[in-house]
Amino acid sequence: MIASRYPAARLAAHRLHPYFARAAERRDMGQPAAPAPDIASIEAMLNAAFWASLQREEGRTPRLSLAFAAPDGVPFALRFERALPLAPHPLTRVAPAVERPGIHLGVWIERHQLCVWGAMRNLPPLSFVVEVNAPGLLVVKQSPAEESGKFINVAVIQGDEIKVVDQNAARVPDCPSMVGSLVTFESHTPADPANVLIQLAISMRAHGHGGSLLVVPANSSEWQHSIARPIPYAIEPVFSGLAALVQMEGRTRVERWWQEALRRAVEAIAGLTAVDGATILTDRYELLAFGARIIRKSGSPQVTRVIVTEPIEGASPEIVDPAQLGGTRHLSAAQFSHDQRNALALVASQDGAFTVFAWSPCEEMVHAHRIEALLL
């Protein structure tokens, strides 16, 4: 179908096919699930998406999403009169029309070859999805099993590097629920605690300035021993806009106005993390301060070692000096997690890296979870 071949596409296809084939087995048990693409189809979709990502349309890199789905299985889809070839040039040409989040180009087999038949917003459960994130950077996802669920990142492919998400990473002792939610099939509504933190992490990463977010227990003031006084931007009384939305129950959470209000509240708080210093949020989502400077707690030793993991198949834990993870933000976040063992520290780097720091009772040291592959 495409003259130029992307070598990593074939390797990735063989690794990804069993994952989606297992998901498709749910169809045989009477549960909703999309048909799984075969190895050749996965390879062809990755190949076309990769070469399209290197093209330019009016000077811009294409941003698009391909989903393996039959046109008859998608309600309210937009169908082309003539299907497009699954090839880089047609994808690049149509990309500006479908670059907004939540729009997918449908790919299916017609006359014994894959083609692009149209566009859609609703996907069958557990569909195979390929997103073009940047030149040479592809993210393979799986659509949610339920309407209120989230897309699951399955793999990140960049150049010849293939990172397949380890679905067993959430079973590691002391794994924060936020990290576990990102790598499992658990279905979370937008207001579930793990999901709110995920949305904050994605928004922090998106603004590109880097930043730190500290999540502290609402029923304790112990965290104040790790923050320099005065705090430049302390909030009094605490801002509870996000907290009020999260506490709403029932059908309110599925209403469009509520979801839009939650999105705006998340973006507002994530935007504060771009200011130098740390933003402080309670575990009830009450905003306490931003621009705060982290200090070592009196009598506490300086952190010189942290254990680092990434939820990627084949990745091994490493024990490193926190200075190896980044600059001042990472050093101060590691120290805060050591001194405040009931808190989380989320750190976004300007280069897109994202780390969640948490104290690990099992390892008796700070655990740094590298999760940028899950946030793309």
C-alpha cells in the first residue's frame, strides 16, 4: 500500500496485536468490544501515520487520529462519498479538518485493502487508535469500554523506539492510584480522584512552562513545615471551586455544563503551576497557595537517593541521585515527598517529562514514577 516502509511498524504490530486480540475476545462473551485489526492492518496504520507525521501542510505538522472501525458500526459518523487511500499524502491533506481532540478518521477494509472511509467522534468500545502526536511520534491507544471512561495509552512509538505500557505496573506495592488509573482498564468518571489528578497532570504538561503541584492531606497542617514563609501567593480563604465541582453527585456529572466547568477549573489551577515555585492543593482539591518555595523539614536528612520506575515493558527500577532526574523542581519535590510522607508531588518539565514523587513504605525511600508516556 505504501512504497516506503517504517521498520518499527512491523515490530510494534507483532507486539501490539495480542493485546488488542485479547480485548476483542470480549465480543465472544457477549460484551461490547470492537473487532481487532490483524498484524498487517496494524502495521499499515502505523506506517501511514508515521510518514504522514513527517509531512507538512501549509507549513504545519499534521495532527490526526486513526481508528480501526467499521463504518456500519459507528452511529452519526461522517462518511466520504469516495474512500481515501490509507497513505501519507491523503492523510496530510485531510488532517486540518480533523486535528481537534475527539475526532478520529475511520479506517476499515474495503475491496481487500485498508482505506479511510470518514470521520467520527464516537468509537466502538476498546477500538485500536493511532494518534500522530508530533513528527515521528505516534501514540497507540484503546478507546474506553464505557462512555464515561478514558482512553488507555497502550504504546508510544518514536523513531525506532517502541515503548509498550506495562499493564502490571499498577500492581506494584505503593503505586499511587493516579498512576494505577493511567495503566489499567479501570473506568473513572471525570470527578473521580485519580482522574482529576490525571487531568491536572495533562494540563500542567500542556502549558510547557514546567511546574510543581503538591497534593497534601486536607486534615493536616504538617505540610507547612516544608514550605518557606511567607508564601508569595497564599490563598485566604482557600479556593474551593474545583472541590465544589468534584463533590457534586448524581447525573450532574454527565451534564455538559458541569464537564466544561470542571475543565476550566482544572486548567486554571494547572496554569498556576507555571509560576515559579509550587502550587499546593489539598486531597479534597482546595487550592491553598501557589509560588511556594519548598524547604527541607527541620531535622530531616537531605534526600540523596530515589527509586525511579517507568510503567514500560522491560524497564527496570533504578536507584539514582534525584539531581539526575532534573533541576531544582525535582530535587525539592523529592525532598518534600521524603519529609511529607502522606503527600504527592507532581512535577512537569519543560521538555515534556512528567514525574510523580511519593514515599514508598515498602522501599523506605522516595519513589519517582516517570509517567509522560501515559499522558501523551
